[in-house]
Amino acid sequence: MTDSASAAQVLELDDIQGTVLRQRPSPYVGAYFLLRVDDAADGRRMLAHLAPRVASAARWWEPPDRAWFSVALSHSGLRALGVPQASLDSFPAEFRQGMAARAVRLGDVGESGPEHWDPPLGSTDVHVALSVFAPDEAGLQRVLDDARRALSGLPGVSVIYRLEAEQLPTRRTHLGFVDGIGEPDIEGAGVASILHAGGDHYGYLPGFGPTIKAGEFLLGYTNELGRVAAMPQPDVLGRNGTYVAFRKLHLQVAAFRRYLRDNASSPEEEELLAAKMVGRWRSGAPLVLAPEHDDPDLAADPMRANDFNYRHEDPTGLRCPLGSHIRRMNPRDALTDSIVDVKIHRALRRGTTYGPMLPEGQLEDDGAERGIVFIFMGADLVRQFEFLKTQWANDGDFVGLGTEKDPLVGDNDATGTFTIPRRPIRRRLQQLPRFTITKGGEYLFMPGLRALNWLAELED
């Protein structure tokens, strides 16, 4: 690496929106807002109001107003703010097209197709996406009251969608699994942002695999291919930014429970089957390290719960099936002698739950909206997010499983299978239904803080 490329890996933490590199504290309450900008000047004034409230990666632990803001914009939103056409044209084609236009490629078909999405998701009316989180409801409400007062003086900006999101009492997903395990270690940021139990200590955790270059997740830095990827122009707009795939995913909790019951002979076998499909027990303990029984003590130990690989510890998937969710989304060292192929397809994830819990043991759907807001962040939507969806989630060739799909998030249609290696005879689950339904999505760009101010200062 050249001296200049090496120097580029010193991250400009004070210019990076903190949510890119830092984990959200726990517990939390929050909301997502989608805005439409009908007057460019009002839209820019809104950004001028919001920019000082966005916590950078350098001051994440003491955010303004004790709340965690992030701001991202769609391609149509950048246009609505008055970004010059030359800059708009410098964004990659997939971002300009938007997620809805690429739905078939992503497996968003049938009941997950854009024609069934919650409006206005997938439309050109979505210009700005805001997320705001706070440790408690009172703190969140103070921030929202301030934002409401600011918007009341900006008639050219309107809120067109709001989605409440908060951590469930179990601190797990609606399917009962601990989430957010296994985030990549980014060069220059590491995993020092992982929040330990107790809420006041941040430290390094082992088992995250090799450090990945910052250019895989942030524009303006060297990536794993040894180059700085093309970024939107001018540089002040693109540098320290990242692309976001925002997905509202409805979880078929009752259907998942019924499938486990129908394919298991006991509650204990149901738990094992759930773990085989995901690759971890609901506690977060990985099957590679706890293949027969859940191990809550292992799961609770941040120094051990993610410290494993596949090539030597479980090459044939007898512990963790080759087609399980976590093994697909991060094959670690299992694919080739080189780990480069895996490193260029990693993703930063910032998911949150929404909707009420389905009562424990209930096997029939109650009609409530519940699921996950899935947030992907990375420097290349095609090579990272879309690759994960098309190749690793919705195909099985890369692990020798033909047309098998991810049992949890794949676009299954009740005709597929899921293979569980075992001796003497493997088990194949049949008629795998779709447990995750896409209710909407957007491709967004999350600028750096200087870029937010540049956007706010544009002139007609």
C-alpha cells in the first residue's frame, strides 16, 4: 500500500455519522421518519437545524440532547434539495434507480413485491429518512417536540411516514433470538464501539475475523480491493458517506412457531431445529461451540460467543448447517483458502424491532404488524447488499445446496427445502414457507457531517 493509501485509513471520526461505526445503547426507544421536501429552501433549512444534532462517531457516547439522530437521503431527495445534476449523475445506477426498481433481483416478489409495500415506501415521495433513538420515552419525546417545533416553521417539508421502533422487553427479536452479533471489525474503528452489559463500557471483542478495510463501508478510504471506490461528487458530498438499504420486514412469528412444532417431536427438538435454521441458539450461543444444547453462559460471555470459524471446526456442517442463516450471511473461513471473497461481501447491520410481541406459545397470527427494521450500510450496494440477497440468501450454489434458500430471510414459497447434515443420514425439511415478508424499502445515502452542512448551504 502506498503511503497516501495508508494515511487514508485514519478515519475522520468527527465527520462520520456515529451510527455507521457505533452500536446503539441498550435499552432504547425510537422512531423512523420519512419526509418529503416540496420546497428546496425549506429542506435545506431543515438540514441546517438537524446537522448539529447528529452525533458523530467521535462523540457518540455524549450525543446532543442525549438522543441519537441519523440522516439519510434518497436520490429524489437530493434532487429536491437542489443538488446540481452533475452531482446527481455521479451516484451509482442502483442508487439512482432505487430499491423498488430492483425488487425482482432482490427476491421481493409475490406478497413481498413493491405493489404490496406500505406507502410511501418505494415511491419517489420519500426524500429524507431520519432515525432518532433515546434511552427512554421521556428523552425521545423531548427531541421529537423540538423537531416538531422546527418543522412547524417549514411548510415545504412534511412528514409522510412514521414507524415506532423499540427494544422488546426480552431484548431479542420477535422470533426469540438475540440479534446484532458478529459485526465486522473495521480498520480504524474496530469493535471498540460494542456496548457491553451495564451500558458504560466499550472494549475489544475477539472472534470478529480479520479486520476489514474502512473503504468497504465508508467512501473515501481504501477498500479490500486495494483502491478507493468512486464516490459522488464533489468530494465534500461523498467523503465519509455510506449507502443505506432500509428495509421494513414483517416476521411471520406464528408461522415460524407452527413450522417448528410440525417438524419436531418435542419442545427440546423444536429449539434445536430453530437453532439449526439460524446457526445459533436463541440465547446467541453458536452451534459450532454448543452443538447439542444451548449454553447461556457461553452466549453471555462476549469474549467467547463469536470466537469461532468453520473450515476446521465444522467443515461439513454437522454442527452448524451449511445453509443456516448466519453461515450464509458470514461464511467466515469456509468458502476458500482466501478470505478476500468474504471480506468484500460483508455488511454493517443496524436492525431494530417494531410492533408488539406475539404472546408466548401462541400459534395463530393475531394480525398485528411486527418485525424488524433492517438497516444495511456499506460502500457498494451491488457488491455487498445485493450480493448477499441474490447469492447468499436466495441461492445455495455457493455451498453446494443448489436452489436452497436462507431458511429465515430467503424468498421461500413453501416448495423449498432446508438440509440438516447428520449421521448416518441427513435430514431435509420440506415445504419451507416464507417467514420474512418485505413491507417496504429504500436505497439511501448517509452523508458525512460536512456533507450535511454543504447540502444545507446550497443555493438555488
